[in-house]
Amino acid sequence: MRILLPPDRQMKQARLHCCWQLKHLLRGYEHIVKQRLQQSAELVSFILELKTVLEVCLKNRPEYRSIPPPQYYSQLISEMETLGWDKLLSIDTEFRTVKLKVEDSSGRQHVLTIKLKSKHPAEAPECSADLPIPLALTWTPQSTLEQLHTQFLLVLESLTEFWDVVDEIDSKTWILEPEKPSRSDTMRRIAIGNNVSIKVEVDPRHPKMLPECCLLGAEHVVTPLRNKLNANMHLWNPDSNVLHNLRDVLEIDFPSPATHEKSSFSVECGICYAYRLEAAIPDQVCNDPRCGQPFHQLCLYEWLRALPSSRQSFNIVFGECPYCSKPITVKMAAQKS
């Protein structure tokens, strides 16, 4: 590495030349090195800052990480033999990330991902799984993978009732969102009719209690359902299943895969003429009973914002329906992070 200083010896105009190995190591950090070079008061301070940058580079590059001692591998093999190799789903080439397959008492398949530290078992590993609640497993320097597996099974058993509830909803109704529910999803948007649906948020810890409900659709259709929900809320029976309770409270029968085609509820957006816009489906509806055209929130927001006659108050845009010209409103589309 060479640092060329100008005649006035000022670091601001200095230039750095280095070999290809160092260039490769600093890839992605060039702008930081250049900034430090120009802003350092003297050469010594720049060298110290460059040392810090190099340490960060080495730490973040897998090929430069320290290799665990032989005891790490013998410990891992011993623990897997005790647990059973049949429970191993996969392990990465560095022997750091272990994925275990776990079956709960209802026959549902789950995956427990364990990221081991180089000082295993002295350091606690990072564990993750597709669950509707945070995964909290205890670990001590004497703990093993078998003990993690046992703890994870207990967590799965505590969620059995929750998955029974959402699995019944998934199998007996048409789910509009999410398109492909995962084991961690607690929300279901259930089709009630054409352009009418209910969004329910099931509590994983109390799955048979009355869930948080939000009716979606044109006001002239949603209002009677909302009134029934409020009037019949006292009829909710925690000992009965959620779907049966929803039928009783709303006084309706949900369309099911056995009686209806999903295409009956997959109505396209009246602006972009698509059903799905990335992950979103049409959730804004014209309230005029003679229209009832659905729109994606983002499509309607962009459409109204482009019209000179539209006006905005706080985060709500007021305008006219693109189809029937009746008044329509939409909340400002959420900004993507």
C-alpha cells in the first residue's frame, strides 16, 4: 500500500494505491476509505481509521472468519448422534447453520433453524422458526441440540389449538389474503361475497376468543354486517370453534371451496385491470350500490391524486369514482420502507 501526499502535505489531496488483494478486501468500502482519507487531519489518524475499516471488512467476510477448533466439530457430531440424524434437514458447508425437521403431535411439519457460534456450546446459538409468536428457547453452556429440540416441541404443542383454528378456516372458506398462509400468519381475509370480505386477526395465545374483525367492502353492504357483529357479540362461545362462532354472530354462511369457485371473489381492479398488485388485492370499493367497483388502494390513490378536481385533507384524498363519478375517498398509500 502506498499513500501519495501532495507538496503541501495536506491529506485532502492525498491518493491511496494498494495491491489487488487489498482492493478485493475493501470492495464495498471504497467510499468510506476515500472519505476518511480526505477528512483525516494527519497521516497517523488515517492509518488508525483504515485499520478499523479493515477489521470490519475481515469480520463481515465469511472467507476470513476464524475457523472453529476441532472440539467444535466433535461436539456437534456427538450432539447430532444423540438427537438422531433422521431429524437433520440440512447443514451448511461451514457447519454453522443447522436445520432440524420437527413434527408436532398433529402431524404438522416444522423447521427449526439453529445458527451456532464458534464457541459452541459456551455461546448461545440463534434459533428461528416460522411461528406466530417470538421463539424464546433457554440455553446454558451445558445445553445440547436435543434439549433445544425438546423445548421447541413444547412450543409447538402450545400452538396446536391456534393452528387447528386457522387450518379449519383455510380449508372451509375462501381466503383472499394471504395468498399462501404460512405457520406464522395470524391474519385471514375471508370472502363473504362479491367485493365483501372480513379480515380476522386470531390471537395465537387465545385462538378461540373473539378475534379482531374488520369488514371490507361497500358501506351499504358492510353496515348491516357490522351492526350484526356488534349486536351478536355476546353470543360468542369460547368453547366452540371460531368459524362456527363467526357464522352465528354475522348470521351468514361463508362461501366454501365445496360450493363456490374462487374466481367469483377475485374481481379485478377497475384501474389496473389486475387482481394482484404485487401482494395486494383490491380492497377499496365504490360505495354507490349501482357501481360497487373495486380498486387497489395504491391505484385509486394515484388516480385521484392526478385529478385536478380532487382534494386532500391530512392523509385522505377526496375525489370521484373513475366509473360512476360518485364521491369516493381513499387513505394515502403507505410508503414502502
